[in-house]
Amino acid sequence: MNIQEIKEAIALSLNKELSFPQLIDRLMKAGAERYTVDFAAKLIHYYGQENEYFSYCIESENFGLPASAFCEESIRNAIEAAQAQLIDYETFAERVIAGGTAQYQIFFKERKQLYLGREGSVYACPFPQF
């Protein structure tokens, strides 16, 4: 896994110089096969095929403790808006946190995404093909 390429893709994405599909493409080309976002810890963990990993600290005041109520509809709406590129990542994160997401996981090869609540609630859906 090429950590330098992942860092560059993250920086470009946060500066709104890469769209979400472009970010995913760069992460996959850098050798990432999945990632986990932990909002409470403000960390993103990227995992490669050879058990390597890289953790990135999220520098955002908007991330933190999610709502205690888990609302699949709110989460689904945020996902759809982000995938349609109607909202940026900060807005997406704010919306899924408000919907009760404590962390989420994206699996590239299996094309799956899981959104996890504070008390064990799970919303699973397919990850789009870009």
C-alpha cells in the first residue's frame, strides 16, 4: 500500500480538488482495499492487501459523538447525496453523525458499506461502482 499516495489523495479531497469517485479510485490504485472512519476518535484507518494499515487524524470540529438515536433514512439520504456529489464530505459526515453513525466501513472489493451506531445498530448497503 502506497501511504504517500493515500496522503496526497486525502489532501486533495479535503481541499475539494478531488471528487468522491476520484478519491476512491486513487485509494484503490494506492493499494487500499478498505477503510474505517471512526468519528468519535476522529480517525480514518486505511487497510491494504498485505495487512498493512495507515491511520489519518481527522482535523474537524464537526466530528465527534454521534446522536444516540440511529436513523437509517437519514444515513441513506446522506449517502445518496454524497454519491450524487450534491454535498461535500464535511456535510456528509455531519449528516451521518446526526443520523447516529459512530463509525462506518467501506469495502472496495466486496462493494459494501456498513454504518454502525453507538449501541450496535447497523445499516448495510452496496457501495457504488464508479
